[in-house]
Amino acid sequence: MTATATTVETTAVTTADKTGARTPEAADLIENARERIDTLDDRIIGLIQERMAVSAVIQEARITSGGRRVNLSREMEVLGHYRDALGKPGTTLAMTLLELCRGQV
């Protein structure tokens, strides 16, 4: 039985490779900004989860009182609020939020 040596190539990924920046200064700026975005994304996700919980309380109260789970006029208000604040993409974002918040009540 003969032993054969296997070479494993390792490629060092530089900060510039990860960021697409052409200078170390720009790469540092991008990395710091991405860390901030990651922190903001975590906060946004937490807020969405909180919104989903509050929405579930509202839906439960509405259903328990004999109403419907979804209030379309309220959803239209939410859509308008997001559209006014963020433009057309805001409507898409609001639709996604509303879909998430309709939940399983």
C-alpha cells in the first residue's frame, strides 16, 4: 500500500475581495457600514416579530368579538402609510408585513 500526499489549496480571501473595494480605506468603511446594517437588520427583524405579536392580539380580539380576522380598510391605511413614506416599494414592503402579520390566528 502506498501513501499519496494530497495538497489542499487554500485561498486567502482579502477584505477587498469580500467588499469589492479597491482601497483598504474603502474596504474598512464598507465593512463597518455592513456591520451597522447587520445590527439594523436584527432590530428590524425584532420589530417585525413584535408587530406580528401585537397583530395576533388584535386579530384574536376581533375574532372573539365575532368580527373578521382581517380588516381591509385598516390594511389600506397601512399600505398608504408605507407608500407615502417610501414610495412604490413601500407598498410592496407593507404587503409583505401584512402577510406576515395575518398569522395563524
